[in-house]
Amino acid sequence: MTRRPGIDDLYAFEFPEQLAISPDGRRIAYVLRTADRAQDEDTRSLWLVGTEDGEPRRLTRGPADLAPAWSPDG
């Protein structure tokens, strides 16, 4: 018998959001949102991933890490 998912299962998910593609199309900056059950809040961090190598790298972690953007020259 398969267990039905419950509300507590949502704490295991990570949600990528606010994607920003670099002007040259080679990198993507994004916010990764996770739920912190102990603190009863969402946490966010900025990440960077190459479109060719696909290895994500965390850049920051803090409560105001939102809205990644690129300058015109990258």
C-alpha cells in the first residue's frame, strides 16, 4: 500500500524561481526557495548554473536574497 503525501512532505521540496539568463546565454542565476520547518519560514539563496556544464553553485544565503539580475555586459 502506498502512503499518501501529506503537508509535512512539502518541507522536502526545493523551488527554483526568479530565473535570470545571462546576456550571453551561458549562465542562469536563480533563487532557490526551501521551507525551514524549525523556523517556520521560507529560506532563499541565490544560485548560479552554467547552461553547458549544469553544475549549480550557491552564491548567497539570506532572508533578502531575491531578484537576480545581470548587467548588460554580464
